[in-house]
Amino acid sequence: MGEGSQSAKPRNVQRCPFVASAEVTDLSSGDRRTGRTNELSIGGCYVQAPDPFPNGTLVQLRILRGDGVLETKAKVLYAHDAQLNSGMGLAFQEMVSNQRSLVEEWLAEIVTRLRRRS
């Protein structure tokens, strides 16, 4: 995950490396950012994107990977606006069961792949 102000806070769940295309849309303004994920957990993800939304922004998140598309609301927990490493940490909100199942499927696939390597 990103560095900075959040590095001192312990995470409730482990994040896994996960690369996929992402679209993040501000629910109040309709502004959209495109980028890519680099980490995923059952509760959220990190999206690398130029000009991230500010902390607290409520967004619609869309992650596209293979045949799967995750669509859920999320909240920006923190943002990094560095020249080479811009992005935002998102916490999933109001996730419906089929979308949660998709995230669980993706995470199981990642864990299986990581175990094979060790």
C-alpha cells in the first residue's frame, strides 16, 4: 500500500498485490479518475491515479480484471499526490453480496498463486 501518514496505522486485514484497471468517480461532482489497482483486500484497495480525490470523498469504484467487473461505492481514506506515486486508499462501502464474492474469488486466486511460489 502507499507510504506516508497511514503507515503508522495497523490494518485490520491483509492486502494482497493486485493489478487491474480502475475507474473512480466522485459521487457528488461526477469527476472521474482512471488508474490501476496495486493492492486489494476484502475491505478496500489502493488505486494509483494522477490527481487523486481528497480524503473523505465518496466515490463509485469500478475495477476491471479479465471477465470480472467489481462495482461498488467506496470512500477515500487517504490520498497521495506525489509526482511519481499518486493514488488513493479506498474503503469499500455498501458492497452487495455478489460483488463481495467476486473480491473473495480474486483474493483466493492470489493467495493460491502466492502459495505455489513459496
